[in-house]
Amino acid sequence: MFTGIVEEIGKITRISKSGNNLDIWVQARLTPELKIDQSVAHNGVCLTVVSLTDTQYKVTAVKETLEKTNLGNLKTGSQVNLERGMKLGDRLDGHIVQGHVDQTAKCTRVQEVDGSWEFSFEYDADLNNITIEKGSITINGVSLTVVNSKRNSFSVAIIPYTYAHTTFKKLKEGDTVNLEFDVIGKYVKRIQELG
């Protein structure tokens, strides 16, 4: 369980193929605090630490994860948003994030708006995910509020702090991002479908 509040930007130091899987090495300041078998969200994707040194750790992304996320696009030198699992009793500063990406989206517009930024995204609505105005969405692991919600698109407003402390500062039109739709909204939609 995560909150969508990014702790740090990690740097990919090595990627290797292992069958259908990808082994990904990440350099991060939080590495000394990690342990084997711990969950860490990488651009919103929950992955398990399988090996570590003093300065970097390794996670493995399986075929299904690679098909549903943007992790297959990573290269040596890429940056990723990182968040460790939530501690029981901590504040929930973002929203409930599972680390299970629902689908990807394309960034269709980046616009600076008087000291902040508006990012717009398009996604495949045939996968039955939805956004709502002022609802929560997780983009590359960042908990955000939806504005301008439509059937297959939405926008988010990014404040200067979030822009500076996440990979949003590197995001441009045409880039692919990971989306995790609000878990409560997903349950409500499912109940309506069954009802």
C-alpha cells in the first residue's frame, strides 16, 4: 500500500533481460534503508527488492508488468519516481495507492500556467477505467487530482514543488505514463456493472 507521495527520484544504473522478465538496478539515497523482499513503487509500479548493495538495489519486472506499464521503456540513466510502502499509522497525505498499474496513457499536452503546469493525457477508454472531476489518479506513482475529465482523457495541475521533486519536470508530449485509477472508484464501477 502506498500514498502516491514520491520520496525520491531514482536513477536506473543497469537493465538486463532474464527470460521474459527485466532485472532493473536502481541507484537511490534510500537504498541503505531497504531490505530484501521489501516493496517499492517505481513510477507507481510495486516491485520487490531482490538484491542490494550500499548504493543500489535490484528489482524484477515480470512479463505482465512490462505489458501493462511503461517500465519496458526504461534505459540506463532513466529516472523513476520512488516510494516505499506506507507504514501503518502514518498520515495518508495522497490517496490509497496499491502500486498496481491499470494501464498506460500518452501525454498530449504540457502547458505552463502562471507558475504551475497543466499536463493532459489520453488513455484507452475501452479498458473500462474512468476518471471523475476532482477525483484521484496516480500518474507514474504520483497522487494527483483530476481536472477536465472526459471519457478517454483528463488533465492534472502540477504545483512547483511536485514539478521539482518528481519526474514530471522531464515529461513531454508523446511520453507514455503509468496510470492507477482510484481504487474506490474501481469498486463502485464494478458494483454498478454487477447490479
